[in-house]
Amino acid sequence: MFKLIVLTGAALLVSYLFSRLWYLRFTQYGHIPQLPSHLLWGHLKLFGEFTSRGVQDRHPDKIFEEMWISIGRPPVMLVDLRPINAPLLLVASHDVAEQISKPSKLFPYSTTKSPTWGHMIPIIGETSIIGKEGSDWKDLRKRYNPGFSSQHLWRLLPLILDKMGLFCNFIDEFAVTGEEFSLEKLISNLTFDIIGVAVMEADLNAQQKDPSKQGELVRLFNEIVKTYSDDKNNFPWWVVPLTTLKRYRLAKRIDVLIRQEIQQKYTEAKIQQEYTEVKENAKSKRSRSILALSFQDTRSLTPQLLLETSHQVRTFLFAGHDTNTSMLEWAFYELSRTPRALKAVRQELDELLGPNPDPRAICATFIEKGENIFPRMRYINAVIKETLRLHPPAGTARMTGNGFTVVTGTGEEYLVDGTVMYPAPSIIHRDPNVYGDTADVWIPERWLGETAIPPSAWRPFERGPRNCIGLELANLESRVIIAIVARKYDFIKTGLGESLLDEKGLPSLNDQGQYRVKSELYNTRRMTSQPVDGTTMKVKLAT
């Protein structure tokens, strides 16, 4: 009798578990377009199969795109990543993406962030503005907005320009030797130094040929980012426990260094404030950093405020150098293989800055007349915008559980509670319904003059209240670097993306006015999107 009861109970348990699993796999989100799902592994097995059909280290967005194309390009697609991660709602429509990012009565600051942002905690900290919600997020944004305003950024311009000298010296050396080098390393070190002075007015000593001579903070950041190399699925800690332990060990030391810097800058800011109250004409001596500006109304640096400030600084250091590095790599690569665009950039700079391409002369002109010059860099702005369209470095992920629905352009309504809603910028930005037959082609001219492109179809900094706080700094930095570098140097890609030469040893143009290439350069994922080979280049002085 007991045996019969046990067997009956076991059968009921198995039946319940099977029906529950069946519901989760085939019923719960069965109304959303998706590929056939496996009872145990959802779409993980299919994701692996699609991955194996191309180069293994390509960005997961590319794999998602291939899966999406295979079922007819629906406006949204479910990718069930359970039990490794929550189900993913791939958003391929800019209209649907806008519904997720815009404020509403239910979500006055836009839909809530997905818990997947926690994957970044070792780098940015658990109180980062990226993961904050509601009034906590609003208070942080209000505190740091002044430091990222256009008005304040002009005060940072001399600090940014000061870091360009070493960068140009390194490129000059490579131009003389003809040696192959990684453009990613040069630009990453430059942008790290720039974000260091912008955020903390601190010299991070990133621009060193020998990495062992870089500042400790830079070396630690580089080491922790390497632990995310080609991490396609945001593996939870229990899948990669040793890697997770390493990340938190590095994060602990990073936090110590940044807290020391914050305490020092806070003390300096208070001394400057007291001195200014005595001598009003001492205002010019105040620190220009974003951090110092955030201390304006701070009476005491409490342990909680110190922790929170450390996490914001970590966030700004990472996001401020990593994403812009990717954009600049791609911009110089696209310019190097698009002669008409490079010519247009140089003509615009000649008109705005005069014919002298010497970096010191350009820096002096920017300091004197930068506020009038930068808004007139129309073609360079188009270069930046088109590069971010075709090669967006990052995106956002959201999740709700409040009966949230999205509606497609053809009227289908989908309940998406419990899914990680991911507006995939690399797919949205290449929508042929918006960008036409040239959606996959780098054409800066599409952004000149009047355009019919909907604002929601271009979202590299995301949109809505929670757009990127540092977008103005990124744009300023990018224009400075392109303006100083583009006229003086000719970059020649080596390896992936290298130009295909004709029988005379010269590159030839395709129908879109770009040099034909031997192989395609592509992005991999190292927390954000980065060119897979570090953008190996040779360089020569422009003639």
C-alpha cells in the first residue's frame, strides 16, 4: 500500500512538473513570434546552432539578427534563454522600442531596468545610476546633470585638449616606423585619460606604451573588462564562479582607489569653496570636474554618500571611455575606406579651422572659438551619427511585471511581463523600411539637410528620460579627436577589413564609393560592442 502511495505521488509530481514546464515553454509566451522551442532548453540549443554557422566570436546581436531573419523579421521575437537567463524579447521595431523607453502614467521615468544590468555590478557598483529606479534615479540624475550640461562641458575643453598631445605623438611614431598597431589601445588609453580629467580632474596615466607603467586604476579596469570577453549570454555567477570571484576581487581594489580620490577631491572642493567665500575673484581656481560640481550642495561626505559616489564615478569611467572608443575606431575605419567622406571631412575642417593641420594650432583655435566652431561641424556630426547608427556600441534592457503590453505597427498586441525587453539597436538602425536599400551601408550624407528618418529609429544613446547622461560629453570628445586627427593622418587597415588591391596594387571602389575589402571587420562583445581585432592599422602622414 505504501509503495502504491509513493508511486502515485511520484506520478502526480512528474505530471505536475511536466505540465508546468510545458506551460512555461509553449504556452506562457506562445503568442509571441519565435523559433521552435525545446522542452528542456528553450532556444539555447538553437542559439548554439546559429552561433556555429558563422565566426564563433561575433557579437550575440548578430546571432539574434540571424535568428530573427529566419522567421521573417517580425517586429518582436521571443528568445527563451531559460534556465540560464530570463526569456528575451528582441525588439526590432523602433515604434515598439519607443513604447518601452517613453514615460507613461505607470512608468513616469520609463519602464524599469532589467535585472540583467546586475551582470555589470563588478565594474560599476550596485548603486550605479544605471540600475536605480524611481525617485532614487531622479535624485542621482539631478545631482550629476549639471556636470554633463553643454555649458559646463565647455569649461572642460582645455582639459580634453591637453590629453591630445601624447596621442598624436604615438601616431607620429607609428607613421615614421610603418609599424602595425592597435587603434583600439591608443584610443582607449586616450579616452580613459579624458574621462579621468573630466570626471575627477585626475591624471590616470593611461597613455603609456608599456601597460605596466599605466596608472593602477587603468590596469585594473582593463583587467576586469577582459573577464567579460565574448560573454554572449550574461552567464550567472553559478555558471562562471571563478570568473565572478576574480571580478569582485578586482572591483574591491578599484573601489579603494576611487574612494581615496573622491575623499581627496572632496577635501579640495571644500577648501576652494571656503576660499572663494572669502575672495570672490577666486572662482576661476575652482575645480572644473564633474565630481567637484556634484559636491556643491554637499555638507558632509558620509559613508553612504562616499559609496554611492564611488559607484557613479566607476560608471562614468567605464561608460565614458569604452563606448566612445568603439565609435571612434569604427569612424576612422569607415573614413579610411570611404575617400569621398574623408575628403568632405577635411574640406569642412579647412573651412572652419584654416589649412594648418598642426594639432597645437587646432587646440588653440578650439580654446579661443570652440563654441562657435563645433555647431558648424555638420559633416563631422553626420560621420559620428552614421557611425553610431551602423555600429552602436551598447543598448538597454528593461523588464516589467505590471501587465505591460506593446503594440506593433500592424496592430498585434503582446503582453510581455517577465521578459527582458531588448530594443536591439544594431537591428533597429538597419531597418530597410526606414533606411532603404542602403541600410547596411555607411553613408554620412543621409544625415545632412532635412531627413525623413523618424527620431525613434536612431537610438545609440537610447531615448526618453533615461537616455545616456554623457551623450554631450561623448559628442564633444568625438568631434575634438576627429578634428585633430582626420587631416593629419591616413589610416590603412590591416588584417580583417583590409582593402582589396587591384593588379596595380591600388584599392578599388565598390558601387557605394567605398574600398572593396578582402574580409569583413565585425564586432565582438567585451561588455560592449568592439571591433574584434582591436582595429589593427598602419598609418602615414596625409599628403
